[in-house]
Amino acid sequence: MRLNLNQLHGHLKRDLAPMYLVYGDEPLLVDEGCALIREVAQERGFNERNVMTVEPGFDWAGLFSLTRSPSLFSPRQLIELRIANIKQSEAGADILDEIVEQPSQDVLLLVRAGKLDKRTMASRWVKALERAGVLVVVYAVAQNEFPEWLSHRMRARGLTPEPGVCDLLAYHFEGNLLAAAQEIDKLAMLHGSGSIGPEDIRDNLSDNARFNVFSLVDTCLRGELTSVVRILTRLRSEGIEPILILRVLTREVRTLSQVALRLEQGEPEASVFQAHNIWSRRQPLIRKAIKRCGSNGWLDILRQAARSDKVLKGHHAGNIWQELQHMAIAVCGKPKGVCEPAN
């Protein structure tokens, strides 16, 4: 059987399969799917939980023995197998196949994995698990679905979002479900239940260092040089770690270099923006920055970021805050020798 995450809730009200594989490229939702299965399993008497993480040199024989050995502490046990790198499961494919083909009524196997490739989906153990148990596929939340996801999550925490609140959160977190979920948890702790307005969101985010750093990036993209220098000065005075600023700036420049190159090669803008998860509200900023600097120019700024990283780590002489200012100014404008406009 194969279900999506929304269908899992209804399934668990009716049944509990002997094995589950929960997989997808959204870690928060994969974790929550596994947590739901664990909760129901405990209600059904699976009171002992063994967690095993697949790493190089993993003891597959030990896993097999565990599925065949009676528990010392509970008549029924849940074995949770976490596979961070799905390629590492290939070494234990035969054992997994045997475990899945011969399930024990006193053992519930819960496999947690990231996104599965076609080869893994076609493997014997995955197909056998689908026959004997349940595959739970976790899809990433699409850009146009993110505000609704935020609304549903806020209401589940007793919060009632006023108009514009979910759009504001969606703009700031840009598909980062974990960060958005943490923000909603924080709002619930601060405000309890009740209505949440845009000002509540702005007040909460303004105290967040991560928000301030992303505000710096957007100001760079707008080309507001004076504001960029002022924000950097404030971040330094507030004790914000320079590594956070460098990482965020570098990630943005890397994206800009890739987007600029693909546009220069003639790819449609809409498909390029979609491929790089550039949300509609940020697209004007990206367009403005791309017009100032071609792909080669952004690569030059990436090299500048690499130098800044060496300064930060003490491998190169220099002042990291001066390096960050030079890099931010390069993103913001067009210093001589840094950016050359695309033809």
C-alpha cells in the first residue's frame, strides 16, 4: 500500500501495518509522519523502541537478529531504522528483503529515509515492503500551498491568523518548513491562543537575528548601498556572528550566479525561477540584481566569498567585517572590476 502523509492519519485510525517506510525530501514532515506512527504503535502495545541509524559499516546482521529476538522489556517492540543516505541501504538489501518477507507480529519496523531514487523504488525490499506494509510518501509543500500550510499549522496551535499573516510568514521563510514551524511554536508560547496580526509577526521577526541577516540580503539586492552599510554596522554591534552573514550572502550569490547563467543560455525565466525556488515576491529583487551583474560577475563575488571564508577561519590575513562589507557592496552595486553586466 502507498499513502501520502494526509492519508496516513485516516489509515492509522483503522489499522496498524507491520512495517512502514516514510520517505521524502521534507525532513520536518517525514519526522512528523514517523512520530504519528510511533504514537499509535505505543497505544497498540509496542512499548519498546530501538533506533538504529544506517552508517558506513552498519551491522545489518545485528538488525536481522533484533527483528527475530524477543524483547526483554516488552512483548512487542518497534524498530526504527533511519537511512540518511539511501545508497547505504544497498549493502543490506538482501537482509532488508528477508526481514520484510518474513515479518514478525511482535515487531513493527519503521524505516525513515529521505527522497528515494528510481533504483531504490524498484528494489526488491521496497516492493516487498509495499506489499506487506505501507509506503508513506512525503511531498514537499509547493510554493502556492505554503500559506495554506502555515494557516493550518497555526490553527492547530490555537492561533487564528488575520489576513496577510500567512503571506507575510511565507515571504520571510520561503518554503523553510522547519524554521516556519519553530516561529509558529514561538508565537503560540508568546501569545497563547487567539488572533495573530501582521504586527505580531513583524515584532517577533524583528528580534530574530536570522531575519535581520535576510533583511540585509534583500537590501543588497535592491542596491541600497547606504542602508547596507548601516545594517551591517548594526549587526556587528548586536554581536551577530559573521559566519551567519557570510553563509547567507554566499548562498544568495551562488543562486544568482546559477540563475544568471541559465538566463544567459536562453532558458525561460519562469522555469529558472521555479527550479531555484524563487518566490514571486522576491522575483523583482532577483531581476534587478541580475541586470546589474552577469554570471561571470557573480562568480567573481563567489571567489570573494571564498577569500572571506579563509579570513574568517584564520587562514588568510584580513578583517572579516571589512570582507563582509566589500562583499555586500559588490552584491549591492557595481564596484570596478567586480561586476560586468551581461550582454
